[in-house]
Amino acid sequence: MSKGFEIENTASETPNTDSDIKKPLNPNENRVRRVDINVLKSRIQDAQSKEHKHNLIVLVLFLLALGSLGIYLSI
């Protein structure tokens, strides 16, 4: 009785990593880039303000739809 849990084992050999060992290290890849915390904070504030505007628009549209439905049903 097969339940679909069989796994095909295609990795029967150890991968060849000799080509990676022979490459020289690139000093530009190992440098740590400095990040300004103020730039990160401004990005987060921009994203939060966009999300806040979106949520406010959705809330206003929901309240308008609810109000118009209430007016329609009261007549």
C-alpha cells in the first residue's frame, strides 16, 4: 500500500567541490557594507505610512458601504 511517501534518491555521489576551493578569495565580497540606521528607519516609516493609508482607505470604504446599506434597508 503506497501513500506517496517514497523519495527518489538522485544524489548518490558526493558533489565535486574542488573547483570552489581553487578560486581565489575576492576581497570585495568579504567586505562588510555599512548601513545608515537613519536610512533604514526612514524606509520602515515610509512602508508603515503606506500601510496606514491603505488600512484607512479600506476602513472608510467599509463604513460607507455599511452606512449606505443601513440607509437602503431603513427606507
